[in-house]
Amino acid sequence: MPASPRPERLRSGMKTLASQIDRELRVGEWKHCVVYERELRRLWPVNEKNREAKITQFAKKYGFRLRFYSEGMCAIFDKWPRPKRRL
């Protein structure tokens, strides 16, 4: 069973991942960003309890939305839709 990343490494890794997602959403061809399992497990080991909830929490903290998650495959992030303006 792989050990969980140390807290300082975890924070640094989360900031790095958030920057990558943000860059992809700003300049990428699509309005979403796919993060594959090999990248996810650097921060959240596959067998980690409440893994999907922790990934969702990460997304919210950095202003993203977890649109899709499949254990062992990928997570798809996008930006929250802007609220519709009332006239």
C-alpha cells in the first residue's frame, strides 16, 4: 500500500495540478480538463478512503467543478457556470 504524500508535498502538488487545470481551461481547445489516474494517484492514492470526496473538495477549493470521476481511469474538471443575470 503506497503511503500518502506528506502535507507540504501534497499542498505543492495540489497547487501545481490546479495551475495545470486552470491553464488547460483557459487556453485549451475544450471547456474541460481531463486528469488521468497516473496524475491523480500522486495526490490521492487509489485505495484512499473518501477519495472522490477529497478530489471534489480540491476542485471546489481551486474554483473548479468535478464533472466526472471514474476510479482507476480519470477525473474531468471544468469551471462552475456563471449565474444567469436577472434583467
